[in-house]
Amino acid sequence: MEAIDLTIIAPAFVAGFLILLTHVPLGQEVVKRGIIFIDLAIAQVAGTGVIFAFWLGFDAHGVEVQIIAIGSALLGAWGLSLLEKRLLHLQEAFIGVVFVLAATASLLLLANNPHGGQQLKDLLVGQILWITWEQLLPVAIISVLIAFCWFKFVAARKALFYYIFAIAITSSVQLVGVYLVFSSLIIPALACRDLESAKSFKIAFIIGVLSYALGLMLSSIVDLPSGAVIVWVMAIIALFVRRLVSPQVSS
């Protein structure tokens, strides 16, 4: 067992807080629309864009990587928005196809890379404990702007949902990986899906914040991968909260 190092945990927790600021409301919208796997698809598309940028030889923290990642995610979001208008009954199936194509494209791009396995693992599981304060500044700006627009311009949500979603996912998947992005979007939203809107957001956000805090501390103590521990802690807390609110829902 290891001691808790707050100098490492603090920026990781702030990263989780910023991610939840956008992912909780977006996750509630995803659950409401019934397109649960859109986040996996868009996250994978953005991640494939990052891998493609690496494949082209760009620096990991260069602006070119961000442009390609955001461009890839926005392109995927545009395609899925067209599907919603024209083939709504097949949208979930096409979301699955997009995910598989993006995932296999990543594998093909990394096929001859000696460090490909580690890069793919980082994309999926993330390296939340390696986050630095410098990395959080652009994420903080994006998160605050997205949250402000989401709650301020309610009438524009439907038209801009996919594009806002793509930008939010692109910034978060590079920080914490696909698994934590999916969990942050869906698990708190599922736990509170039957509650009225304002109450649902507050409880879902608390679930997320507690999960990141407890998951980071627990993973440090038992020396296990933080991302995976946070996902399990979030699922357990969400299940507990769901059991608590179920009597209120049924009554």
C-alpha cells in the first residue's frame, strides 16, 4: 500500500471536475435521446485523429494534433447529425459501425509502431495521474465555455448538440481516455435518469465528483490503475444512489 500524494492527485481531480462539468449535462442528453454509444464512437474518432497525427509525425502536444483531433470529431459529429435527420431508426447501428471503423483504423495506423500497444492503451484507459496543471488550462476554458453555452442557450441545444459534444469529447479523451469519458457521460446520467432536470443534474454531478475523489485516493492506496478504479467506484456509487432515489421515482 502506498501513501496518497496530493501533488499528483490534485490536478487529476481537477481534470475530472472539469470533465464532469460538460459530460454530466451532455450525458443526460445522450440518455434522453437513446444514443448511448455515441460517446464511444466520437471519442474513438477523436482518438484515431490523434493517432493519425502521431503517424504523420506531429508532436504529441503540438497544435496540429489538436486540429486533426477536433476536425476528426467534428466530421464524425456532422455525419451522425445527418443520420439523425435521415435515418433515425438506424442511427444506433451506424454509431456502432463508426466506432468499429475508427477503432480498427487506429489498429492499422499503429500496426508497425513498436510503441503502438502503449499508445492504444493510453487512448483507452488514459493516464489521468500524469496530468499537469499546464494541461488543464485549455480544458478549463473549453469546459467553462461549453457549460455556459449549454445552460444559457437552451433553444440551440438540438441544433448544436453533436458539435458541442464532439469538442467536449475531443478535449477529455486525450486527458483521461475513452473508458473514463464513457463512464463520466453515461453512469451518473443513468443513475438519475428518472429525476426532474435540475435535481438530476446536481445528483449526477455529485456522483461524478465523489467517484473521481474516492477512485483517485483508492487507486493510490492500493496501487492500481486510476482510470479503471474510478470507473468501478462510479458504478458502485451510481448503483447505490439509484437504489436510494428509486422509491422517490416510484412514488
